[in-house]
Amino acid sequence: MSLLPLTFLFPLAGTLIISLSRGRLSPRAGAVVGVTSVGLAALVAAWVIWQFLAGGREAVDMTLWTWVAVGDFQPTIGLRLDGLSLTMTGIITGVGFLIHLFAAWYMQGEAGVTRFYAYMNLFVFSMMLLVLGDNMLLLYLGWEGVGLCSYLLIGYYYETAANGWAAFKAFIITRLGDVFLAIGLFMMFRELGTLNIVELLARAPEVWSEGAWQAQVAALLILGGALGKSAQLPLHTWLADAMAGPTPVSALIHAATMVTAGVYLVARMHGIFELAPNVLYLVGVIGALTLLMAGFAALAQTDIKRVLAYSTMSQIGYMFLALGAGAYHAAIFHLMTHAFFKALLFLSAGSVIVSCHHEQDMRRLGGLWRRLPLAYIGFVVGGAALSALPLVTAGYYSKDEILWQELAAGDNGLLLAGLVGALLTSLYTLRLIIGTFHGEMKSDNARHAEPGRGLVHGLPLVVLSVLATFLGAWIHPPLEGVLPQGAGAGDHGMAHTVVAIVASATSVAGILIALWLFFKRWDWLAERVQSGWEARLWWFWNQAWGFDIAYDWLFVRPYRGLTRLLRRDIIDRILLLPAWLAWGLHRGLSRTQTGKLRLYAGTMAAGATLILIVLVLGG
Amino acid sequence: MTLLWLILIPFIGGLLCWQGERYGGMAPRWIALATMLIELLITLGLWFQGEYHLPGAGTASDAVRWSMEWQVPWIPRFGISVHLALDGLSLVLIALTGFLGMLAVLCSWNEIVKRVGFFHLNLLWILGGVVGVFLSIDLFLFFFFWEMMLVPMYFLIALWGHSGSEGRTRIRAATKFFIYTQASGLLMLVSILGLVFAHHANTGEYSFEYATLMQTPLSDNVAMWLMLGFFVAFAVKLPVVPVHGWLPDAHAQAPTAGSVDLAGILLKTAAYGMLRFALPLFPEASQAFAPVAMTLGLIGIFYGAVLACGQQDVKRLIAYTSIAHMGFVLIGIYAGTELALQGVVLMMVAHAFSAAGLFILSGQLYERLFTRDMREMGGLWGRTGSLPGFSLCFVAASLGMPGTANFLGEFLILFGSFPVAPWTVAIASFGFLLAAVYALLLMQRVYFGPPKAEGLFADLDRREYLMMLSLLGLVLLFGLYPQPLLDTTSAAMGEVERLFTAVSQSSTLLTGAP
């Protein structure tokens, strides 16, 4: 267990080596350092996990040093390894290593690529601190750290200004959430007198009664942070633009790990949410709304990465749905399976993109299945898991669990949303696969596709493909005793079977409809959305319900107007009035000094006369 | 005697630099560097030897306890003496002065080419004046040093400054700076004299002694007016919106070393003044004034941040961010809890490092591009060696990225202020959002986007690289292990808290009684 810090110290070392080398490392050496550091971290993590499972599954605390000590305020640099952080550690280092490995193939030949590995390693470091931190301040450190890395990696291709702005947007919107989380920390520290997570959860029920306003406010503030990071309504607009980053980044940060940090946070702070049932319900509602909103938006995208981005939003919506029903196990289970199959989908997409000379628009792809068999298999396996194909895929088991818990919790409306979402998922997934791999090749880039070769390219895809099947669902996060199980735990009666059958039927029906629609009716559909109300609907969904436009008018433009208005520092101008006044008087008076004797004599006489008149009249 | 030497060394060093110019342009630089190094080493020596950890003042009777003291009479008739004293707070700030002084010398290594000797005379005399401010606890002497540090700063801006865009000349910026600080200093003098006369009326004796004047009983009204005199002087220097107008001009026009000193040290004298004088001398009045001061802090945070977003000159942008950061400091000071005050100390140190870093970087950019206008930059990431990487780190510090000392400073302030003023803190937290906006706008405009031209600029040389690396190292060190610093100042800050909160309890008793 004493090896635990190495899980984040290796990646940190990678970052330091690369950044202190000042560009002297060759791209190849940079890749070796970057991949090896995460590989070593993964090995250590495997050892730690094995020890944990073989041992008594007891939570381990490890305090490295006291960060700050002022009076009662004594947050530490301390780690806590329990079932939840263990699960996250496994995902971050395991999936993270596979993605780093794939990145070595994806990024080869790009200029300045060492910078990429420095950022990626820094990300793994921050993410590990996020999940291992035993107090909220250290969690916040990781929380902001992953945000910074996300910013840097979205804007990695900095020479295109739009990428920089996409990164900017991602950072600012998530930071809005972070501000709420920060206020939540201030409040919890005042009310509960500690920032240690275990103590917080223990003390909250002692200080706050269920439904107390302080608990509600605290839960809302935490939720604010989670919504920003996990791209849920209404702070979701950054994720689709975040696809500007290299595809391995999208796989690691914007699918498998960072965006699910919000789910982790809510699960971690479940004790606060249990005291605020209304807020917990709100979590579920937001999840439901997001999964529907994003599902429709995914239907109307042409960029394959944007389809996957909206799909991620939608799947995290499922996790929030589960959290809202108090089914924390189901949420984390889905987090894990989603990390497997979404990483697979993104890496396969990356494979397609590089093979097709950086073409990622479905309108210019198509017919690739014969030419790119490995990527095709990745898409099919990942897509099947995403649309929860019954029994054989990992996604089926986790999603089924969520829907069942929804029923057990009695939220029929949310259950319905989940089912509709399942239908949508099948539709957009099949549309994505058929649009990319079937039909005719629609551009020269597609016609001259060169399949990826080598172990570095193939291994991650194969391993993730295996994990995306039912084999992945055999991995069971050891969450007992860490998180409450939810209303439907252990109950596998008739009702559960019914939900499973209904969910399977929905998913299969969706797949069948999609197969018919997109194989037989692709051209017809394409024609329909050219004009009329269908075109407007398409546009509306393509713009993801117009949030960006609304935010632009509501926030961005007014703020820019304000900065333009104040640019010249109005307050300073006002305070300079005396100076201008003195200046003006000076100019006026000095003008009277003309040096003309006649003028002086005249004004003197006039002045004397004036005084005399005043004296005479006054006297 | 050591304390006197701490003040004298920069002044003597300055004179040597001036005369040393006869032996070539490099002599003053090396002399100045050695001077500040000696200053820093003495301070560090004091730090390791002295005892600052103990809660110095336990009892009310023994109100002020210093780690070191030195006193000789100066004008006995009016009770004025040269009285120097050192506690944890002044020690930390003097160490900061020594370190930033070295950086100021180093960053002008290539920038300043004319009248090198006189430049370093001014630079060192500013620092000497600042050290005097941090050490004096005779109010007359304090005022003396307070005014004394302005004159060399004026020359620094007026003689070696850049002429800015849009008709802003360096002479005007220097004059504006001088008039603002001079006029506000006058108010402080009036307040000091008022306090002395009030003490004279009570006891029949003149005294400018800090410990003596603290005991002076004052009516609420008088205390409020006198406190305001001090506050205005410090508010101009901090600066607090609306009296911030000199800062952007002075920063934009000053040479890099001047900006480093201004942002790193001179602004801190204001916060120091509040902590040392305004709060302890007038605790009741300060307590009553706290809501106003905190509101001013809030306004500063947002006004500074919004204006920073609208700037095109890199240095003006950084100047406005200073105003925003000092808003946090003001809130922390007037919250007056130990946590918040310790946050203020950390924030002062952190801001000194990060602002100095950003100003030095913009100086280095200027030496390569010969412009500070961001409209002419863009796409510099791959073309300027290690510069963008360092910029990124200091920009991250400026926006309060955890792991940096700035984060801890701001968070300690907000954690400490929340129990006192929850709404203020909640609103101030949104300053983090705007901080991200202006900080990333800087990155976007300067480093991202399509390159404006072909070719590479010179990478940082060893001197530049080491400067930045040491600053960055300190920012991270105090961001992850600030305890040595906090332990040093805990006694001093605990004392301020005790004075400040004792009042709030007694005043509630008083108001409760009738």
C-alpha cells in the first residue's frame, strides 16, 4: 500500500522530465517517457488493487504531509484508498495507459509532440489526486488540475484560433461550476468544521437534519461543480467543442475519466445528498433531461467525434439518473463500462481519422469497413455496448441495472426517459456506424484510407473490445460499504426481469429500426432534411437545441459590451476631472498673458472701474 | 543594530552603484545584485535564528512583542525616535523585498543601457525605503520612509520608462503616480498628527511611539476620521477602486524592474500598513468600517477583472489583474480572522511572485517583439522557446490554480472570511471565474492562433531561465507547503486578530448595555 503515491508520482515525473528538457527530447523519446510513466503507474495500480482485494478490503488512509495548518483549518495532502477510489484508480491508469499507447501511434510524426505527453501525464497525475484525495481541498486541486489539462489539450493545435477558443470555453464553463463547488467548500467548512471527506460525511447527519436548508444549499453547490465538469444541463455546451483536441484526448479526458468526475463527486459526497432528498431528485431530473437532449442532438451531427461527444453527455446523463435514484453502485458500474466502450469508440474513431488523412465528417467518409477492419470491429463492439445489445455487451448490464433501480425507486417518469434514451442511443449509434463504414466512399480521403498497423495501434483496440463485451461486466467494483446500494439492490424478482426484457426490447427495436432506416432509407432521409420543417428540426438538433446561441446573447455579448464600455477606465477619468479643471484654468489664464501693453492697461482700467462701481453700489 | 543595517545596506549599495559606473556598465549591476543578496542573506539568517513561532503576545498588558528592537532618540522634544522593530510579518516582507530586489536587478540586465549607475541608485533606494517602512514603528519615521520611497520611483518611471500608446507619456504617468501617493500621504500625516495631539491632550506628552499611541483613548468620531486618513493613504497604494487610477499608467510606462517593484513590494506596503497601523490603532473604527472596506474589495475584484479583459497592452492587463487580486487582500484584512489574515500574508507573497513573473515575462516579450500590444501578437507559442511555458504557469497562478501559492492565499482568505461575511465571500468567489477569463484571454491573444510572421525568436538565456524557474519554484513551494511562512507570521497575525475581534465582542457588549 505504501506504493500508492507512485500511481501519481510516475506521471508527474513524466511531465517534469519532458518539460524540464526544454524541447531537447526527440518526439520518440517523449513518447517513450510519456507512455512508460503511465504504464508504470498502471502496474503499481494493479499491484495496489490486488493487495486491496486480497487483503481485507479495508480502506487505507495515508497522510503525506499537512498542507496548511491555521487553527482548525488543517487540510492535508492525504490519500484515501477505498472501493470507490480503487475503481477509479483502475480506470484511470488502466484505460489511461491503453489510450497513451494508442496515442503513440496517433500522434506520430506531429511536430512538438512531447508537449502532448507532458500534458497527458499531468492530466493523469491530477486525476489521480482527484480520486485519491482524502479531503475536499485536495480533491479540488485535482479537480482544477484536470480542468487545466483539458484546456491545454483541447487547444493543443493552437495555430487554429478556433481550437483555442474551444479550450477557453471549456475552461470557463467548467470553472463556473468550480466556483459553486468552492462556495460549497467554504460553507461546509464553516458548518461542519472539517474538510476531510470521511469526517464530513460522518458529521453532516449530526449537525444537519434531513431536509435542512444548509444541507440543501451545500448539495446544490456541490451539484453545480459536478454539472460543469460532467457536461450536464445547463453547463454542457463546452463538451462538443472540446472535440477540437487530438482524439486520444477525447477518449481519455472527454469520455473515460474527467467528464465522469462529476459522477464521482456526487457519489463521494452521497452523505450530503442523502440529507437533501430534493436535490438528489434534481440530480436525476437533470440526468434525464440531459440524456434526452444530447440523444437528439447526437442524431443530427455529421462529425463522428461530435456524435460521440453528445453520446458521452447522454451516457453521463444515465449516470446522473442513477445517482438521483440513490443507486450509486449502478452509477459507478456504468461509469466503468462506459469508460471501456466509449474509449474504444473514440480510439476507433481516431484510427479512422488518421487512416482517412484527418477526415472526420461522415458526409465525406463511408464504405470503409472492408478497408479498416480493426476500426470497424471496434466500432461494432463499442457501438453494441453503447446501445446496450442484450446479454453480450458490458453496456447492457450496467444500463439495465440503472433502469431497474429507477423502477425500484418509483421514478416512473425518469424510467421512461431512460427507455426513450435507449431508443435514441441505438438510432444514433447505428447511424454513426453505417454512415462511416457502409454505403459508398464519399471522398478521396476515404478512398485512399490506409489502415493502422502495429501493436501500438492494435493492442488498445483489442483489449478495449474485450472489455466492452460481457467480460467487462464481470469486473465488479468493490463498492460495498462505501456507497449505499439503492432501493433495488439484491432484489432480482419478477419486476426486474420485466425491466430487463423491456429494456432489451427497446434496444433491439432501436437497432432494427436504425438498420432499416439507415441502410435502406439513407438517401431519402438526407433529402428530407434539406428543406421544410425537417430542415429546421435538423438544424435545431444540430445546434444542440440552440444553447450556444442563447448563451452567446445572454452572457458573452453583454460581457463583451461591458468590457468595451469600461475599457478606458471610467472611474479614473472621473477622478481626473480636477486635473483637467486645473489644466483648463491654466490654459484660460495664460491666454490673458499676451504681452500687449494696451490690453493690460485696458483690463486694469476695466477692473478698477468694476471695483469702484461695486464699492459705490455696496456702500 | 542589525535592523539599522537592513535599511542602510540598500542606501549605501545605491551610492556605490552610482559611483561604480565609472568602472563600466557592468559594475553597478553586480554591486546592486550583491547588495540585495546580502540583504536577503541577512534576513534569512534572522529567520533561522529568531523565534517567530511562539505566540508572542499572550496577555493584553504586554500588547506588542517584537522579536528584535532598536531605538535611539531623534527629536526628543516631540517624542520622535528612530525606533525599529521586527516581527514575523515584517521579516517575511523584508525577505520578499530582498528576493524581488535581486530579480529587479537581474531583469534590467539588458533592458537598461543609459545611466546605469543612477538607475541602480534609484532602484536600491526604493528598496531601502520599503525596508524602512517595514521596520519603523515610530509613526514619524514610518511616514518619513513612506514618502521617501516615492521619489526614486518617480525617477525610475520618468527617466527609464516607456512612452506608452495613445499619448500616454512616461512623465505623465510618473507625475500621476506621485500626486496620487503624495496627496494621500498628506492625509496620513494629518491623521498621525491628529493622533499625536489627541495623545498630548490626554497625557500632556508628545509621542510618535506605536505602542504608546495604541493605548490612546479616542472618541468614536475622532477615531473614525483618523482611521480614514490612514485608510485613504493605504487604499491609494493598495490600490482600491476608485483610487486606483495611477497604477495601470505607472505599470504600463515603468521599466520592467519598476513594475516588479511596484507590484511585488510597493503594493504590499499598503496591506502591511493596514495590518500594522490602521487595524491595531483603530480597532473599533476599523470594525465599524469593515463592511465598507469589504464592499470596496468586491468592487475592486470585479472592476479590475472586467477592465483587465478589455486591455490591449499586456502590462496594463497585468496591472488591472493586480487590482482584482488586491480586492481579495482587502476583504481578508477586514474580515480579521486569523485564517483570513494568514491568507492575506500568503496572498501578498504569492501575488508578489506571480505578478513579478508576469511582468518579467512581458518585459522579455518586449525585448523580443518590441511591442506590448496584443493585437500584434498571436501564435507565439512555438516561436519563443520556453517563454510560453512559463507564461502558462504564471497565468495559471494568476487565475488561482490549486498547487500555486495564489490558490492557497485566496482560498484561506475566503475560508476565513466566510463566517464573517458569507455573501461577500460568495460573490467574491465569482472573481475566480473572471480571473480565468482575463488570464486565458492573455494566453489566447499572445500565444495561440495563427502565427503573424515566420521565424523564431531567441529562447530564454540562462539568466532569464533561472529567474523564471526560481520564481515558479517558490510559487509551487508555497502552494504545496506554506507552513514555514505561516508559522513565521502566525504570532503577528494572531495579535491583529486578537485586537480586532476583542473589539467586536466588547462593542457588542457596549451596544447591548444601554
